[in-house]
Amino acid sequence: MQLSLLALVLVTVAEILLLGLLVIFFFRLRRSENVLSQLQANHEKLLARLHFNAELEQELVESFAQRQEELRQLDIRLEQRAADLRRLMEQAEGISRSPQFLREIIMNGRRKGRTVDQLARSTGLSADEVELILGNGSAG
């Protein structure tokens, strides 16, 4: 009887220990499940951020390509304007060096009371050339 009582006590203690171990196992399992669900949630957040970043990068690339095209168009227009301005400058230089234009400048300057030296400096001619033009202008 004592042996069976001792066996019964040992089996009961063993069952209680196993039950305790089982409870500890379930608590650890629940904690592991919580950690796993947090990892999955973080993983989904990370994937959502990566997707958002990929879309943002795509928009930036498209915007960059659009800006590059706009810059190319502006560069073409700028080159055309520069060519037009060079052509106009050449025309203006040609007109400003024409004898009739120089004669008009000198005659108008003389009427305003400018000296021969002032007229020579403003037209880029020598004083003798200015006097020659003034001499021909008063005769004509």
C-alpha cells in the first residue's frame, strides 16, 4: 500500500511537473506568435514603404526626363535667339559703318554743337575724316 501510495504521489508530481512545463510551453508559444505577428506587420509596413518609394522614384525619373526634354527645347530656342541676335548685330554694325549713316551722325552732332574731336571719337573716324565729311556736307 505504501508502494502504491508512493507511486501515486510520484505520478501525480510528474503530472504536475508536465502540466507546469506544458503551461510554460504555451506561454512561450503565445509570445513567439506575438513576436511573429509583429514581424509580419513590420514586414508588410516595410513592403508598403518600398512600394511607395518605388513609385516615388518612378515619378522622379519621369519628371527628370520631362525636365530634360524641356531643357533641350529651351536650349534649341536659345541657340535660335543667339543666331538671330548675331545676325541683327552684324546688320547693325553694317549700318553703323555705312557712309550715309556716319555722315548723318556727324552732321547731327555738328548741329548739336559737338567739336570735331568729339565727333571723331564717337564715330571711330579720324579728325581729318570728320572734317572732310563736314566740308562735303556743307557743300551739299
